[in-house]
Amino acid sequence: MSLSSGNVKSISVSVYKKFPEFKGVLPSISKQSTTNIKDSSKRDHTYRYLLTYKGVASLPGGHTMHKIVRVVANNNGKVLKMTLSK
């Protein structure tokens, strides 16, 4: 199962609400595998997705600073974690 475009749009809307300076930035998406062990004989593989939004902020004096928002979401498009790095 893959992350649908509708899920990507809804995740992007939540990013844009929290960080308006990233409005219009399209994310790069990578798939991450996780292993859930329910019992010793069965292993259930599920996937999470890492969406990375990259932007540039203007600072006083004409300087700029790169900012990155990383979002971890599940197969259904639910945001599990959202972080900003400066």
C-alpha cells in the first residue's frame, strides 16, 4: 500500500497551518519499513512514510536560513510526528 495523493495533500495542509512559510512547498516522500512482532512465529511488516519539506527563511541583514520540516505518517495519512530543524 502506498500513500495516496489525497493523504499527501491533507498532511501538507496540516504542515502549512503550523508553518505558513512552507505554503506551496511540495514534499519529498520516502517509504520506511517497520516490523511489528505480535508473537514469536509471525512478523507483520507495516510501512511509515517520511515527508520532507525544505524551505528558506529570510533574516535581517539580507541573510537566509534553511529550514526543514520532517513529517512521519502512517499508511492512512495520519501524522505520527512533525519536527522542524533550523
